[in-house]
Amino acid sequence: MTDTPDAIVLFSGGLDSILAARLLQSQGLAVRCLHCTSPFFGDAAAVASWQERYGLDIRSLDVSEDFAALLRRRPVYGFGKVMNPCVDCKILLLRQARLYMQAVGGRVLATGEVLGQRPMSQRRDTLHVIMRDAGVSDVLLRPLCAQHLPPVPAEVEGLVDRSRLLGISGRGRSEQLALAAHYGLKTIPTPGGGCRLTERENARRYWPVLTRRAQPEAADFALANLGRQFWRSAPEGEYWLSVGRNSADNQRLAAAARPGDALITLKDLPGPLALARDGATWPPPVLEEAAALTASYAPKAVALAAPVMLRARWRDNGRELAVMPRRPQGHADLWREPAWEEVRSEIRAEMRAALQARETGARSAPRCVKADCGRRL
């Protein structure tokens, strides 16, 4: 392990970040990798195996709450094809990495970015925007594509040898694979973004959390990763139920419960555990609907064709409910998860509205009165 690293490398677990770290190591720098985690990306549990496999010093950093705040205020540079705020995400991670670098006495910050590899976040203009908005222009190095970019202070000052950095660009992988062979990497990570926000099925889970919860927190998005997800709309608000699919889900849901949540279980039969977010305050009829829906996923309860008993418990209180196992039919507002097409439509409508607001604001902004000033104030 490195006591005082020279370089902090943002580490996703993918090949490019591994190569960036090894490339700097080959120049004699003490390198520490920083793996950021949230409900949407990262795997803190994998850090130990990565250290052993790749011979790197790797630490994890939880950025969950910062990322939840980013989503709440909406990304400045918008979403990608699904719900992925790639540009804003990289800006956030670099800001956090700089703070970490300063705390441990590092001198340079590096990433495994490759010019032109990703259409949203790795174009030349976007790379500049990310570096500028993250406030890392004086410390950021991109070793794999440095030859295509202007020299940065770490190169000018001689901390790294620019002639030994690379000029990879585009979406091909042949140069990275050749470099991996050079470094003797026996395990090559499969390509992929590793971000759940790029996947439609996950967006269906996250978007209701973002738009129907008053102030969604990281724990809410983490809950959206578990079990079957159901929402019920009502004039008084939104109700959210997560139903376990197996024993592992049940254990995770139980661990995710907060003081105001209700945990719903069958009293005398095996079946799923369900978590009703803020369920301690739900009206009795809504809680009964949730119990009936939960029981409908217990085959033995369904087979009885009769009412079954369930417990709903919260804090040191709760109640028992006798319900027929059933799933609501034919009512658009009862216990459903939005379809991807519905979520996509809502995302696009929100992005259009935000763009129109920015354009209106830009048109109404006063111009600089100096003759040689062509910018807006």
C-alpha cells in the first residue's frame, strides 16, 4: 500500500483505468486508485480482489449522497440515451477525487479516459468542459490519450514524461489489449459502462423515485435496486412498495427499512417480505392493498383461495391484516411500475422544458455594453 501517493487514478474496475494506473506506475510514480461507489455504480466489495489481481493500491469512496443531490437538481448537461448524466457524473467524480487527492497529499489526478471512445463524455470539447467545470485543469492527466491533448502541468513540470504517455483514440480496443498483454494482465475486464443508469429496466425503477419522492435520498435509490417495485398514485400522495423475490431480497429489504417504514410479512405461511416506504403513516385501506399484493406472490397463500393473515410492523408497533391474495386489475393508478416508454417520454419532456427555459433566459440576459465585449453577462 502507498502511504503518500503521487497520483490518484479514478478507478472504475475497467481496463482503461487499470492501464492508466499501470502506465503511471511504470514511470516510477506512487499510484493510488480511487473507486467511487453509489447505488448506480461501483462495487466496494470487489476492491480487495482487484488489488490482488492487478497489483494496485485501491480505495473506495462513497459518493452516494452527492450523486443523489445531482439527480435532484437535474444534470446541467442533461441525460444520455436513458437516464445517465455522464458529463455531470464525471465532473462530480473529479471534484471528489481532487478533494481526496488534496487530503492525502497527492500531486496529480488521472483518469482512463480515451478521446472519442464514448459519444457523450469523451469528445474533445466535452473533455475540456469536464476538466474546466470540475476545477481540475491544473492537476488532471489523461495518460492513455495525452498525446492528442495539450500538455498539462504534471507534464510541463516533469512529474511525468509526456513522451512515454499514449495517443489512443476512438472506440477500438486493440491498443489497450496490446498494452494489457505488455503488462501481463491475465484477466481482462469485459467492456461496458458499469452504470445502472444506462439501462432501461433500471431507469424504470429510478425515475419514479426521483420524480415522486419529495426529496429522494441515496437510500431511496438503493431501495429501488431491490425486489419488485410498485407505485400507487393517490390525491394525497404517492405510495411505494418493494416486494422481495427471494430470501436474499427479503434480507436486504429488512436491512433497508427506516423507522417510518412498514415491513409486511405473511404470518403463518412462507412468502415474500415487502417494504412500504413510510408505511407507518399509510391509511389502512392502502396498507391492506399492499398486503394483498404481497400475499399474491406467495404460492401457498394463493393456493388456499381464502383470506390469509399478514403482519405489518414498524418501530415498536404494527397491525395484523386478513386479506385475499390479489393483484389489482384494470386501474391505472393501483400498484404499478411505469413502462420504459412512459419514463422516456417524461425525461424528454423535462429536458425540452429545461432547454426552453435556458434559451429564454439567454435571450433576456443583458448584453455587455462595451464595444469589444461579445459575451452575455
